[in-house]
Amino acid sequence: MPEMQFRIRWPDDSSMLCYSPSSSIREAFVLGHPYPLGEFVAKSRSALEYASRRVAQKYGFGCAHAAVQIREIEAAAARFARDPHATVTVESFL
């Protein structure tokens, strides 16, 4: 389960490099697809929690960095919460 990064584009056209402890993050998103903000946050949380559980199964403990990444995504998303049309796009998996 190789760790990887993924780059996202926020509604204000800024980008953010995110971390996943597992390549399973690829299963959660379609590259180039604009996700409504709330859906993106929920899918991110679910995918990163799943990835952390996979780490726990293998090593006996979850991934703290995944939990931090979830909080960072949620904090950044809060900036756009008032925009009902806000979308987030996953641009690449690295």
C-alpha cells in the first residue's frame, strides 16, 4: 500500500497538495471531475479514514498524517462553505 499525494483545485483556483497513506485514494476520485464541496469533503474523509484503517491492519496502528490531512481539507473547505456552487477538482495523483 504505497503512500501517495494528490493535488486538488479549490473554488478560488488555488491548489493544495494532499497526502494519503495508501494508493486506495485513487478509487475515491475521478481525475478532472468537479465535486460539489460537501461531497468532496465527505469523500476525502471517508477515503483517508479507509486508508488509515488499511495501515492499521498492516502495522497495528492508524496513520496520524491521514487524520491531519482530513482536518486540513475540512479547514480549507470551510472558506467556501457559503458558496452553494463551490466545487473541488482532483487534478492529479502523484
